[in-house]
Amino acid sequence: GEDVEQSLFLSVREGDSSVINCTYTDSSSTYLYWYKQEPGAGLQLLTYIFSNMDMKQDQRLTVLLNKKDKHLSLRIADTQTGDSAIYFCAESSHTGTASKLTFGTGTRLQVTL
Amino acid sequence: DTEVTQTPKHLVMGMTNKKSLKCEQHMGHRAMYWYKQKAKKPPELMFVYSYEKLSINESVPSRFSPECPNSSLLNLHLHALQPEDSALYLCASSQEGDGRQAQYFGPGTRLLVL
């Protein structure tokens, strides 16, 4: 299977920007996703980027994709305490009639006052 | 509306019990998924249904039995589970199963096997 790597932990102060990084291995992935998971909850889709794009902005979120290096990042501007959660990147792969997501290891974001 | 619902929220069962997890979506999505998530780990795919047919089984033990009665419902039948099966079970759906649409997740069922 493909390995999707993320750093385990990131701590930022409220109001600063957060940058969460992800390295994936499947160059055939067509879509790459960012999900947020709060304690005891399911996964919330934050944003996604098509593999032929290199940047996507959605309010406070900016996704950058470097396809050559298979590197994906999520920047959160003006980070708030409510942003504290685990963030997963995920790559999609298509097999026959269905697709599957392979998730990264997850990055725990801690926002301090 | 991007809501996927799951019941129950919590489940405790013994190793000889039979129980079922339920998942429902009313977004008209044609692909539905079961994932298993252990503590401090990412979700791992178990099953994919596309147009009510099982498309992917990630070599899941037979004590887990999925069922898709119709395009809105997905069940996971549990029988003779082991304590190591304790985890958060997440259901997801997407418009199609071709990888071009995002998957939307439910809140999960937290399962404890004693």
C-alpha cells in the first residue's frame, strides 16, 4: 500500500498561521483531501485539491500541491482555539468500480493562547 | 445537506454477542464505505459498496459482515468479535465511487468488545 506521511504534532499561538505538511507516494492520485477530526468525533472534510492544480484557497485555508515532490500542505490563517484537532491528509486511488482513500498518519494541532 | 448518520453512538458487546451497526445518508450518494479507526491512528478502509454492490473488501475477517439493503443504508453485522476489534467504526459516502468526489463521514460508532 501507499504510505502517506505527516508530522505528528504542531503547536501554534492563537492568531498565528499554521502549516501542516503531508508527503504522499501514489503519483496517480487524482484528488488529495484534508480532513479534521475533533476528539471523539468523525472526520470533517475541510478542502480538497485536484492533482492538476498547485494551489487552492478557501477562506482561511490554503492548500499547496507540489506534484513533482509529492508534497501537500495546508495553511490555516489566523489560527483559533477551535482549530485544535487532528488533521489528516488523504489520497484517493481508483480500483475498478470503486475508489479508496489512504490517510496520512495525522497531525495533532494544538493552539495556545 | 452533507449529513451521514450512524447508530448507535456507543456499543459494548461480549465476544459471543451478535450486533449491528447502522449508517444512513440521504444525499443520493451511490458509494458507501466502512472504515475502522484505532486510537491515535488514521482510519483504515474495510469495505466499499458502489451502487449497492460490494466493490472492495480489504481482507476483513468474516466476523464482520457488511450489508447494503438500499442506496441510503449500510449495515455492518458483528459476530464473535475479539477485544482487539474495539475501535471507532466510521461510515462514509460519496456521490460516486470513482474517486472524483469527496467522501463525507458520519460521527462513528465507538465499539468496545469485552
